[in-house]
Amino acid sequence: MTDPIADMLIRIKNGFLARHTKVSIPFSKAKKSIADILVAEGYLADVQIVHDGSFDTIQVTLQYKSDASVIHDVKRLSRPGRRLYAPSKSIPRALGGYGITIVSTSKGIMTDTAARKQNVGGELLCQVW
């Protein structure tokens, strides 16, 4: 697999479209950080790490509000073939501030508002709204 973060985002999006309550994702520290941000921002209900003998998975509990998915769409910004970087003042807002942009910085993976507050730029991973 060439882009595990895109795979994670599409698994979550497809889970919402199929009305699943939980989605399983192969574990990595970056994917766990992104999932934790999505829980903190209210896009996912819960994240758990499941130890299955040979490899670990992330069990994501999807969140619905009045029988509609909380996540309307996701967009992968930086890809393995075309990396996108931005300084703190140039980090784009998702839908004019209604969504979030997730940024990988030297201080860890964080939202666009946290990156602007700490005055750090980095690689633009994705947008969620």
C-alpha cells in the first residue's frame, strides 16, 4: 500500500456510507494520532487499539447525529507523489472554518488551529468536514 493515511480516511468514509458502527484499520502511530484528533473534534465516537496476536488494529467507532453521518467528506491533501507543505500563516481552512485541516508538524500531528496557535507549519495531511 502506497498511502496508508488515504486508506484510513477512505475506510472511515466507506464505513459511514455503509452505516457501519465500527471500522477496523491497521495500526500505525500516525493513524492513531489522526484518529485521536477526529475523536477530540467530535467526528468519531471512540478509538481503541485491538491486539490480534501478530499485528495490532485500530477499532474506530463511528458517530452519527440524528441518523446522519457526522463526517460529510474527507479530502487527502498531501500524497506520496505530491507532498504539500505550508507555513503556519498559510495553512488553509476547511470550508472557511467549518471543517478541520490536519497538519503533521515538528511538534506532532495536530489541527490547523493548534498549528496556527503554536506558530508551526508542516505537511498538510487532510481536511475533514
